[in-house]
Amino acid sequence: MNPIVSLPDPLILGLHALVQLALANGECMSTHQIAAAIGTTEPHLSKVLQRLNRGGLIKSVRGPGGGYKLDCVPGETPLHPIFELLGGPFEPKGCGLDGCKKKGCFIGGMMDELTRAFLHYLDSRKLSDLIHYYKGSIPVEIEIIVTTPSHGKWHAKNKK
């Protein structure tokens, strides 16, 4: 079964790498160490680490014992720009079917609303929230309120 939401591989790798570096408590980790910890290949991860480095989220340290270390404050680093750096831009674009352009499309409207809800969620979260999740201290909860018309009345249903 396919997921409703799918994220690009660089984004998934980058988020996992950031968590590993945050859990290293300021110690350097090599690309090999990070790749082994998250279960991926070094060449693929290396490209993602370069993007995180250019984006100012991590820094590379040369020499013996070098590698990468976190270069941001997790409690001050919003998730939205990280998602944009590694996988974006994320923006409402409708359903993508040519026949739906310039007219109303329920499917496109639904997808756009889910995108807006997800971006709102990312705006309300920091890298520290992601780290706390991995430490087991907070659950992931995205609340989506679905409003549906029914016999002339609107009913709100809360979904998690």
C-alpha cells in the first residue's frame, strides 16, 4: 500500500543525519558513522551532508577525528526551512492534471489543503522537537480538521 504523503529521499536522509549529529552531543561523526547509524550508503549521504553544510545546519571538520557536527541550535531551528532545503519547495499545486487547470478541482483542492496543513505544522516545530521524538519524549501528532457538507449542514470531524 502506498502512503498518501511521500517525502524525497534526500529529505529523509538529512533529517535522520541531523538527529544523529544532535545525539552525538557536539562530537564529530564521519560520513561512514552516520551512514551506518541510519542504514544508508555513504555516497548518497555525502551529497545530503554537503547540502546541510551549505545550508549552515552542520559544519565539516577536517583532519583526524574530523567529520561533521551540528552547527545550529536545535531549539531555535525551525523544521520548515530544513524541509525546503532538502526537498522543497513545497507549495500547493493542485492535482496536476491539465484538464483541471483554471477550474475547480476537488482532488487538487484537497491536496493543496493537506500541503498547507503540513507546512503550518512544520512552521510550528523545531529541530529539537524531532530530537525529542527520537529520545521517546514526544509523540508525532498532526491534527487535521475535516469539514464535510451533509444535508446543508457542515460537520467538523477531528482526525489524528
